[in-house]
Amino acid sequence: MTEPHNPLPDTFSTAAPARKGAWWGGVALVVVLGGGFWLYSRQQPVAPAPKPIPVKLETVAVERADLEQVVNATGNVVAQDYVDVGSKVAGQIAEVDVVIGESVKAGRLLVTVAPAVQNSRIENNRATLARLKAELAGQNAQLDFAQLQFQRQTQLKAENATREESYESSRMNMYAAAARVDATNAQIQQTEAAIREDEAVQKQTRIEAPTSGTVVTLNARPGQMVAANQEALLRIADLSRMTVQVPVAEEDVTRLQKGMTAYFTTPGYPGKRWSGKLRQIMLLPTDDSGRQGKKAFYTVFFDVANPSRELMSGMSADVYFVLARAEHVPTIPRSLVAKPGMDGTQTLKVVLPDGTLEARKVKIGIRDGERAQVLAGLKEGEQVLLPANPAPATATPAPTPARQP
């Protein structure tokens, strides 16, 4: 029986062993290369892991300081006591004996006025007085006669020897004569008063200082015509005490009270301070405020001593009304103060000596423009974290959430 013919029996049989040898050669090469790399890596130094960069905390220390809580406003210095002096007579100014800024005593001659009262008016009044007195003499005589007539009629009536009409007529004549006498006496008194007034006016040519003080205004010039009691020629003020008048806004005036301390500075004397006590708060707003929705301002007054006469009327004043004051108390910057909670405290973070953070409830007291008083929660020297800082690495980490099954 004939066997099947295999055209490539030798070729197939020789190729299989060749492929197997090549595969094992590749494996050997990979093992050799991996071992060489392992030996090389063992000989190289291992670079250390990078250390975390520490976070630098920005803090501020609790420090002791003096604090003042104030209401600030701007006002003006004015004279506290002054008097305006005018002329009591109409006429022409003859002499002016003072200048602005001069100190005067009570009774000092200030201005001399030549009166414009006409002498003829005084003479006319005197002539009228003489005529009235003459008339009075005649009326007194008539009154005496009328009284005698009435007495006679009264006796006749008692004897039933006169008529009733004659008795009543004598009585009326007596009363009329008495009335004329009274009227003339009144005219005489009026004329005498006018004469005395005119004579007093003629004597009031000297304008004298009614009080001691300093001449702060002067509106009198020689040759100037003046009217009686119609204008002030000069003002005398007591500059030993001054008043500061301050318009205060409606939201601040409710915090002020009579007797509280106030002080001010003025540009004329840099670095110098004057102080006094609040004397008065006006109950009505200033004329140009509080209308048609505008904010209302109320004028507040307090007095200051001015013995050296440094302060002058009209100077501007930067005023501070002291609401509260605390000395040598623990304080923090006012920028750390926030709105308190229901318990009156706020939370601040304190950096402990080991670098960890601790949340504290802090109670704040009075404050000024830069710092605030610490009433509770912080001690002097403790470091308070500023709000702009990131959370430091030393802070307690947040818990890792549990894995979901």
C-alpha cells in the first residue's frame, strides 16, 4: 500500500526547535536587563522626600493701652460773656477813645457824642409848664369857689330854704372844677417828665464802658451820625472764658449729656488742648438742618478757661466729647472687632506656643479709632491670628470621611 506523500517533512521539523530557542533567548535577555537595572538602582542614592513648607502665621499681640471713646465734631470758639454798647442820644460822634483789642475797665470813657437835641424844645416845654401852672392856679381858685357854693347850698337844703336844682348844680360845678384841676396837674407832670428826659439826653454825651472786658468790635468813627438806642457802636467781651459752640449730628447728640468732659484743638495752636464741661444742648435743630429729609444738627455748648487770652472769637475747633475712658487695659486692633453674637461675644483664633490654634470667645468693651478694649477671653501678650491667614499645617486636621461600601 502506498503511503501519503509529505512534500516538506524536513523543513517543518527543523523550524520548530529554532523558534523555541529564540523565545527562550528573549526571556533571558529581559532577565539580564532587569537584573542590571536593579543592580544599578541599588547603587544610586535615594533622594529624600520634600519637606512641607511651614506656613508663617501673621498674628498680633494683646497689648495694654489707654482708650477713649468719643464723639467728634467741628465747631467754633465764641465769647461767652459780652455786651453791645450804643448811644443813648442822637447826634454826631465827636471822639472815639478806644481801639479794637484794648482792655477797658467799667466806667472807662469810650465815645463822646455831640447831642442833636434842640435847646428850643426844652424851652418850649418849660414855657408850656409855666402856662399850665398858671392855668392850675386859676382852676384851683374856681374849685375853691365851687366848694364854697356847694357848702352854702348844702346848709340851705338842710333848712329847706333852696331848691333841689340849685343844690345839684352847685355839686356838679364843684366836681367839674376838681376834674379840671386834676387834668392840669397831669399835664404838668407830663411836661416836667419831658423836660427831665431832654436834660438827661443833653448830659449823656459820654458813652462809658458798662463792664470790664476787651473791645472786640468797633463801629464808631469821628463825625459819624448816630441814632438813639438803634445801633451798637462797639462790643466789649470777657475773653477770660470762652464758649465752644458745636453742631452735632442727630445720631450722635443722643449720646451726649450735660456735665460730660469735652476737649478741642485748634489749628492756631498745634498740639495744644483745651478742655471743659458740656453746658447746654439746644433742643431745636440749627436753622439750615432737619428740613425736607436733611439730617438734623443740634448746637452744643461747653465753656473753657482762657486766662492767657490765646483763644480768639471765631477760631475753628476740632471737638471731642468723651463718652468713656479706660486706662492701661488689654486691647486688640479695632480691625479684629466683629459684630457680637447673642451672648455679646465674638470668636477669635489664638495661636498657642506650640503653633496650634484655639478658638476663643472674646468680649469687647470701649473702642477708639485704632484699638478696642478686651473685657474677657484674652490676656496680655497672647497672639491673635489675623483674619487673612490660611489654616496652618499644625492645626488639628479635619476627620477623613468613611468609605462607602
